[in-house]
Amino acid sequence: MAATLSILHLSSEKTWRGGEQQIAYLLEELGKHGVQNHVAARKGSAFEAHCRRENIPVIALPFKNAVDLRTALAIKRYCRAHAIDLVHMHSAKSHGLGVISHVLGNQTPLVLSRRVMFMPKRSWFTRWKYNHPAIVRVLCVSDKIKEVMQAYLKHPEKAVTVYSGVDLHKFDPARRGDLLAREGIRRPGRAVIGNTGALEYEKDYPTFIDTIGKLVQKKLSVHGVIIGKGSEEEALKKYVQDKQLGDVISFTGFRKDLVSLLPELDVFLMPSIQEGLGTSVLDAFLAQVPVVATQAGGIPEMVISGQTGLLARTGDSTALAEHIEAILTNPALRESLVRGAQEKVKEFSKEQMARRTLAIYHDIIRDKLLATAGQ
């Protein structure tokens, strides 16, 4: 085994979302352990710019699609030129290209990160790329995703859990500001209920809106804040108007000041119907904002109902509203949930994520050396 591991990370996405933040955290922490990180990023992407700012060796590639031969050949050549020990694929598109690079002669073992909850497609190409022998581990960000992948893979033992990580020092709840007051959202006696997820189907914002509506019906003084952008935005705004809730629900769009904004919420409401893990819940834990969420995907691995937050069935706006009411009217419950969350979030640090990932890297290299010695 080489004294220093050289890992090529594949990042095919153009924009910066949760997955890209996870790669950034991983690179930062692996570097502290002496790993030599390299990145193949989509040309012109936010992640390419991040790597150049941080002086991380990066090659910019087209990543046009999952069968882009030009990109796959470049990955193969880069692995040879830089003596790469492992290729870590962080997205569906990079997954396909990593496997195709093997078809083209790349001998570097492949590791795949899996962050989404749904079962992969059953097409021959998808089955082939997930079960390709070059893929030696599938790193799942929750036990729930691991269950899904073990049911799909020919060799289920390849699927292991590596929780997503967060920066435990990201928030300073003691410095709670007045952004919401200045924007006319927070008023005396009004509780602010918010979410920071992308405005997409799986986040189930209609249930968020219905929950706010039920709180209003209960004569509670609340205001819902939807923080983010996405393809469902216009439909959701229309739904708010149809429900006559325009005075009590605000859309802020994408915000770069979440570190200041999130601690100002009174309750974090996450009504997702599909969620790999949901690191925005962890951010709420760190910001000392009590969490009410659904039992979707990996959420119950963070939100232990009655201990670190309160859970309801997906789509159950009545139960979600009852949970929020309980928190708003019971300060002791609120304090208990926040304390429990502060302890639980320590299991999801970026340091823990990197240590677990590095241990898996070393296991792969050891297994490869043993297999070579046995030939």
C-alpha cells in the first residue's frame, strides 16, 4: 500500500447542492489525513471553481451524459498519469462514466456514493453499471438507502452505510439575528415555521402549506417560510394563493445567509415523502431549532420521535400541525428536543464521515493487495 492514497473524485453536476457540499467536506477532511485528492469536475461548474479556489488538483471535463466517451477516456488517462488508487463516483452521470472508463481499459477500482432513496431503474444499462465488478463498494448515506441497494445488487455486501456529514461549528445560535423581522416576517407573538429544501416533488411542500393552514385554523399566530428554489416554485405559489394563505407563507428564494437565517426559525418542518438522509435536518439540530418531520427514508435515523424531534406519517398535515402546536405551547418539550438533537448530531460530523470513508478506502486497497498476492 502506498504511503499516501491518491483518490480521483468525479463530480458531474453543474450547480452546487447538497451533494457537492458533501464532496467538499470529504475532500477537506481527507486532506487532513494525508490523502491526495484529485477531482474530475464538469467544465464551468461550481465545483470546478471551488477546487481552483482551494488549490485542489482538478481536471475539467464535459460530462455530457452517462456514456460520454471523451470524458471516460480522460478519466482513464488521468488515473494512469497520476497513479490513482481509487476512483470515487459521486453522482449518477459520473457513475456511468467511471464504469465505461473501465470498459476502455482503466484498472482503478471504483467506489460509488448513493444519496437518493429510490430504487435504481431495471434497464439493462442501469443494472450493468451498478453490478459491474469494478465497483467494489457502494457508500449509502443512510441505512434505509443501504437496504434498497442490497435488494438491488447481485453482491449486497458491497453496500455499506456512511452517513453524510455536517460542520458541527457551522452555526452560532447565540448570535440569533433579526433578518426575519427586517423582512417583515417575524412580528411580536408570531412563530416562524420554515424549511430549506429544494422546491421539488419529493420535498412535499403542499403538505408544508397544508400544515401551516391547519395551524392558522387553530388560531395560532404562525408564519411559514419556504427557503429555496426549484421546479415546483410557481405551482406552490399558486397553491398558497388558492388556499388563501398568501399573508402567512413567504417564499424567500435561494439564500446565501442560511447560517444567520436558520437559527431564527421557531420550528423546522420537513414533510418530505422521499429523503435519502436530509442533512438540512442536521443543520436545524445545529442551529438549535426543534424539528418536526415525516418518517420518509433516512429521516428517522436522525429524528428519534420524542427525543431529537417529532415524527409523523408522510402527507399527514394534521399530525404535523399537532406536533408543531405541542412545541410552541410547551417550552419544556422544546428544550428537551433541542438537547437531544445536540447530542445526536455528533454522530453525523464531517470528521466522522471522512474517517469512515477512509477506513473503507484502506479496506479496498488491502483486499486488492491480498487478491494480487494470492494469484
